[in-house]
Amino acid sequence: MLLGLLFSLATEPVLPMSALNYARKVNELVVDLLSRNYDEIRNLTLDVVGITVNSAKLLEAAEKFEMFVGQNSHETTNVIITRQINDIMMMMERQFIYEFGLPDRPSFRHLLFAPSST
């Protein structure tokens, strides 16, 4: 499986990633957070409206980006478009990496796809 992933990363002109998967995961986590006890959320001093609005914006932007990728992924001869798509995907991935690692688990750096601590 790992070899197949590495082969795909090395040979595909467009990275085999999905911005929509990230946006859906963020929305899933927001819904999970908001379904918790109100007192627990209040103690965290979170801007619930801001989190909700921004997760919806992320989902909308990811959907638009995926449409752009779908419309242009066959344009592998256009190096500029392919490079733009890959650069955007790499920058998006980097936004979810915390260089110091997660609290009490410094070896896990991905904010969305790290294993649960419980």
C-alpha cells in the first residue's frame, strides 16, 4: 500500500489529494464540538459563530477548488495549471501541520488526521 502511494505521488502530474476531504473533516469536527455540553464549550471561550462560519467557507472554497481541479486535471500538458493545483494542495496540507506536535504527543504533527489520544 505504501509503495502504491509513493508510486502515485511520483508519477501522477496532479497530486492525488482532495481539499474536500479536509473541509469535510473540519466540518465534522466542528459539528462534534458543537454537539458537546454547552458548559464545556463556554469554558473553552470559543467563538462558536466564527468557527461555524469559517468552516462553511472552507467547505465552499474546497468545493470550488475541486471543480477547478476536475475541469483542469486533464490539462496535464499545461504545466502552469498543473503546478498551481499542486502548489495549492501542498500549501493546504501544510496549514494542518503543527511543527511542535500535538499536546502530550509531539511525534504527531497533523492537526486533523492524527490518531485519537483516547
